[in-house]
Amino acid sequence: MTEKPSVLFVCVHNAGRSQMAAAWLAELAGDRIEVRSAGSAPADQVNPAAVEVMREVGIDIAAQTPKILTVDAVKASDVCITMGCGDTCPVFPGKRYLDWTLDDPAGQGIEAVRPLRDEIKRRVENLIAEIAPEATA
């Protein structure tokens, strides 16, 4: 891993799970970890329910835009975390790959997306403690 670890979150649409995870990591780790997110088939916009539940905890992701997953993004990342995109993430030696099984918030209401937001936060906190423990202080 490089001096400053880099994490890439990938989900199908890059509109919900990966956007929330990237926002949590940026919020909780600050500039100690480089954060990216992408999707195998990006949506036109970030899921409004994801925007709303993140706004409830003081994190604004409304200006984010879904991005296409590229080989370069994977190459530039130390840790690649997939969330339901299956085998679409290219695999390179020396990278760490994790698959977080999380429900897709697409088409779900705010009540259903809140627990997902909280579970993503818990996983991100564990990730930070593992790859950049000083960032949690």
C-alpha cells in the first residue's frame, strides 16, 4: 500500500452505496485516505434517497455525479470495494479486493435507506481502523 492509502468503492450505478461509502470515508478519514467511487453502469444522477439520508447526518452528496468504472481507477487504488457489481471490476495483482454485500437502495424510500447508510458507516469505520488507524483519532 502507498504512503497514503487509496480506496475505490464500486457499485453498479455509482448512485447510492458507493456514493455513501465514499462520502463517509472522506468525512471520517479526512485527507488521510484517497477516495474514489465508480459504477459499472452509472446512473444519470445520485439516488435522491441517498442524498437525503446523508444530508440527515450533515454530509452533502447532492453535487456528486455517477462516474464510469475505469481500469485506471482500479490501478490507482490500493483497496477496491465492490457492492453488487459482480465480476465487472478488473483484477490486478497487489490490490486488495473486498465485496460488501449490501442491499441496493435504488427504488427504496428513505426509511429503507437509513439502515443501509448506518451499515456503510460501520464498515467504513472498520476499514479506516484497519488501513489508516491514526485517521480515527
